[in-house]
Amino acid sequence: MARAELDKQPSDVRRMFDAVAQRYDVTNDVLSLGQDRRWRRDVIRAVDPRPGDLVLDLAAGTGTSSAPFVAAGAVVVPCDFSIGMLEVGKRNRPHLPFTAGDATRLPFADGVFDAVTISFGLRNVVDTPAALAEMRRVTRPGGTLVVCEFSHPTWAPFRTAYVEYLMRALPPVATAVSSSPDAYVYLAESIRAWPDQEGLAALIGEAGWGGVEWRNLSGGIVALHRATA
């Protein structure tokens, strides 16, 4: 399988995620040293869903990020444009209403969701401003956006070590545990090319969201951005 490149052509990105779907959750757990579970808990706290809230979980993949919303009493719609991911998710979590959709052209009406969240998926969208604007369109006034994404470690020595891990250690580890290790070369490259915390906050504000704020997780390896429609 040819991995996606940094121009993020949708067909390439879709094929790449279709190829990694079978072992995606296990691979992420290994590569993050288990921290992905903590990051998901941080997303739930940032969204703070109330019973009955309607939440759109974009780039939901196999639904691992969606299940905690159900546990909190919310109604969640897991949405992804990788059919391979959705098929794995539907087998494992048949109770969830998995929906195929492109983040730049969401198949939902205006203002229907109380919250929209996307974890480790915005970086893979071909047009980030268009996706953020679409998320704003489908969120009700006063609703919440939470973006959880890889970012830039804040301490310079750690940032250097982190980049070394991404480019040298991550591909061999992925080879051992992933069904498609080439995809994780793209992962490392896309993380390095992604805007820093302030840069992403600016993009969110330009898309029409208000009150943009962020906090760093794991020393800035990940940043959690929150905004209001």
C-alpha cells in the first residue's frame, strides 16, 4: 500500500487508513505508551457532555473515541471517511451509529450538534480551514468544539528528543505491531509539519469559533483546543 503524502490527497489518506484499520487501536496504544487512553479521558472532560447531548465525533475510526460519550449519557455520532475503519468499528461496537462522511463536506444539517470533537484526525484533512468551518456550521449556537491533536512540545530539549523518536524509533516499532507500517512514516512527517498550539488556535478562530483556548498534554506532545460556536 502506498502511504499518503503531505499533500493529503483524500483518496490516498482513505486507502492508508483502510489498510491500518484492523490493528489501529492496538498500534496506537503501543506507540503512545498507553497515553492515548488518558488523552481520550481529557477530551471527554473538555467536552463535558450532558445526558442527552448530541455529539459529533469526527475521525472516529473504530469508535474507540466515541464509546466514552455513550457512557456519559450523550448521544454520539461517530463519523469517518475510511470505510475500513467504519467496518471494524461496526463489528466491535454495533450499537453505535457509524456514519461515513468527509470533514470538509459534512452530511449533516446546520446547527444540529451540541458539541463536535475530532481527535488526531484534523491533521489528516486536506483542507483544515474548510473542515473547521464545516464543524462550526453543524454546531448549534453556544455549542462546543474540542480538537485533540499532536502538537509541539514546549521544552526545547524534550522537543528535540521527541522529533528523534518520531523519525527514528516510531517506524521500526510500527513495523513490529502495525498491519501497514508505512502509514506511520506519514504519521511522523505529518506531526512535524503541523502548526503549533498558537497556529492551530488562529485557524480555529478564523473559521468563526469564539473563545479559543488550549492546554498542553504530555508536555505539549498533544494539545487540546476548545472553542465555542
